[in-house]
Amino acid sequence: MSGEEEQLVLLKYDHNVATVTLNNPPANVLSQNVIEQLCRTFQDLKHTDIAAVIITGQGGHSFCTGADIKELVENNLEQNHAYFSKIHETFNIIATCPYPVIAAVNGYAYGAGLELALCADIRVMDQNARMSAAGVNLNLVFGTQRLIRLVGPGQARDMLFCALQVNASDAREFGLVEYVVPPGTTWDKAREIAELISQKGQMAVQGVKQVLNLGIDLPLNQALNLEAEFIYRMLSTSDFAFRTKKFLVK
């Protein structure tokens, strides 16, 4: 490619909504290069003025089927250590992105692909898609912590021990996803959600995400104190004054 880096992660802006697309079809596996580009993309997004981020996979086959197994086989032990270290770093950056992240799960989401979806705040799943916490298939301990916090210990253990394939209906029932939509419409639904978010107080939306992320591991009284700190902070904003006055004149 004439010395230019292949674009394995695409970034597109639609007004104040960003769409990040894994561009490694058909399976959109997380090769080392994909992870590097994904990490840079979300680091750069921290410095933009947007309302929400949508993440999806190129094509209709897969959202992301996880690690690039060919690379894992070819890598030495040190390289594989570095690979998974970079995955964990990247996923933490996505999970702590200041803006709401919406995963448009448009196909298979396996292993690290499922974990990527779990880094999002809201998940929209194609009714024909499948999910699987597939780490044990490769004799790996992976994808445990976000899953157990989302679906609870019993369901997480069942999925992790057996590497179960979960269809969209079960994923909705388990609490893995918030929306199940007809084939080919995941991005449209994600964009609809992002548009609704964009109409809200943006400082408050970002504050809600911070409080949720920080408060989940705190005792209830400490989490409520954290929420109170943010309430007091919001009371002094011009947007709070504007929105309260606007409410009264409806």
C-alpha cells in the first residue's frame, strides 16, 4: 500500500456521533494491527466534542470473532503476552471513554469480540447474531469480569465453562444486550439511541457514565456520596439553569 498503513479501523462522524468500524472482514478479528489502530482511535476520541460513539464490524458476517488465532500460533510467548496486554489496555480505554459507547453487534461476537461488546454502555444485537465467551476453547482464561458483572455469577459461569453460543433472544433475556433488532438494522438503531442521547445535557450524560463506572465497586453509601458530588457540580452549570427554565415554559 505504498508504505501507508492499511485502515483496519474506520472512523466516521455524523454530526456529533462517531462510528468506529472494525474493517477486517469477514470475521473482523482483532489482529495486533487492528488492536493498535482501535486503541489510537479511542484515545483520539477523548479529545473530540461528540455525544456518543457507535462501534460495529464491517460487513454482515461478524461484529468481531475475537483474537487472531493465526497470529497467536505464530507468536512466541513474549509476543502473546504483549498482545493480550494491549487488548486489556485497549478495552479499558473503550470502557472508560468519556462518551456513551453503543455496540452495534451486527454478527458473531466471540471471545474477545464479546468482551469488546461488553466494553460498550449499550448493546444492540442483530436477531441472527450469536455471542460466545469462547476462551476455554483455546485453553484461555478470558472475558470473566465484565461478563459476571453484567449477567450474574450463575449465567456467567455457564457461558464461560461451556463456551456456550448464545442467540439474540437468549442474550436479551440474560441481560447481555439491551436491544434485538431485525437483520441489517443494528447501526440504524444504535444511531437512533445516539441521537436521543445527544439531546440531553452532555455534562450530565458524561457525569452519569463516570458515576456508574466508579460507583459500581463502592459500598452504597459511598456511591451515593459520589452521586451527590456530581449533583452539586451540575447545579452550578449554565445548562442546568437553561434546561430548568425551558422546562417551566413548555
